[in-house]
Amino acid sequence: MDKPNSDKPRGLKYWKQNPAAFFEVELLDSLRRGSIYFDFHERGMRKWLADHGRTLTDIGTSEEELDRLRPIGHKAWEDLCAQVARGREESLA
């Protein structure tokens, strides 16, 4: 998969400039990269789609793809939590 363009605005600034692209492109891209915020991004994307009469198919994905990606995002979150816990233990030692 291609890496996102680094010169594109991100986050809140991007969302304000182009909310459709943010919710329909950026969040899906984040899910496909195994975001640690999978559940949060998925809920935001689904709400946007529902509010605007759009579907997962309209943005080039499916329930099956999200079901396949969800464990990857959850694993990334668990790995981050474990890394933070190890860092705390090491700093206390």
C-alpha cells in the first residue's frame, strides 16, 4: 500500500478543510495501516457515512475488510500498552 502524502494537511486542520475526504479516505487509510485507534476511527467513519447517506461500499471497503483489519488494530493497541508498561517498569527499576 502506498504511504500517505506527507505534504497533505493532517488532523483537525485537514478535517476542517475537507471533511468528506477526512472521514472517507483518511480514516479508512488509518484503519488499513493498523491504527491503534481502530475502534475510535471506525466509529467516526461509520457515523459520517450514516449521516451523509453513504455506505462502506461507496468508499471502497466492506464489512469483511473491516472484520479482517480489526484484530490488527487491536493488536497494535495491545503492543503499545505493553511497551508503555515495560517503559514504566524500567524507569522504576
